Amino acid sequence: MLITDESFFAIVQDTWTSTLGFQVNRAEREELAALEALTVGARISGAWDGEVRLHCSPELARLIAAAIFQVDADKAGREEILDALSELIHIVGGNLKPLLPQPVNLWLPSLPDPTHRAQTAPQWQRVCRLTLISEGHPFAVSLLGDPPPTSESATPADLEGRRSAETP
């Protein structure tokens, strides 16, 4: 997998700039209150399984909806806000796909369902998490997914494939 914090940041920064016209900077410290955050995620499956998630404040979400739908921020309703966040995370996910083991599919974004998710959520590891600031508001973007295979969990075919790739 070729995703680093820097490549993930570049994708998010490019998406925000080209889609919204917003600048993005890294936050000095964790400034996002989890209780106030709206979260959307887009599932990735195939040769690698995971999810890319966007967590942002209602204030930033409203600004994002205003930019995408070209309306005044105070006129953006809940449906527009969720559509805008979903579109944005789907764009980020689409830009991540070429950096993931192939083939992978990107699913339509969804809102987490805390009542159902606890029983069905895969045990993913955090690959990257960026805490950022845009338009004066903090937000976070996370990539969660399957851990890379280790020698203990790898199948003989996985190990043979690695040995073949390592030999010139």
C-alpha cells in the first residue's frame, strides 16, 4: 500500500481546493470534539478492505454544502449537508483507489449507524488520520482498513508471492 500521511494530506488538500475552493492546513493539535462531529464514510472493498471517513463540525459541514450547492450557508438544510459531505468523501475515496492494492471498489458513502455498527463493524486498524483546519473549523479525515499481512497470518501463497517479488 502506498498511502502515507503526506499522500493522504495531498489528496484531501487537492479535493478541498478543487471542489470547494477552501484552503486546508494541518491542525496543531486534536481540536475536533467527537460529540459535535458529523461523520460520513465510504467503504472500500476488494483486494483491500477499509473505509475512508470524514468527521467535521456542523458549522464546517454547512459551509461545505453552501460551496457545493452554491447557496447561502444558512439556507443549506440537513439533506444538502449530508449530500455534500458524502460527495466530498467519495471524491477523496476515488482519489485513494489508485494507491490501494487492486482491484478495489468504492461504495457509496453512508452515515454510521451506531445501533447496528457495533455488531457488524470489521476490526480495522487506523492507516491514517489527519486533523486539519479549513475555513477556521477543524475536521478530521481517517482511513481505516485491514492490517497488512504478517508472516504469522500470511498464507503460503502470500509468502511465496512476496519472495518472488523480492528476488531480482
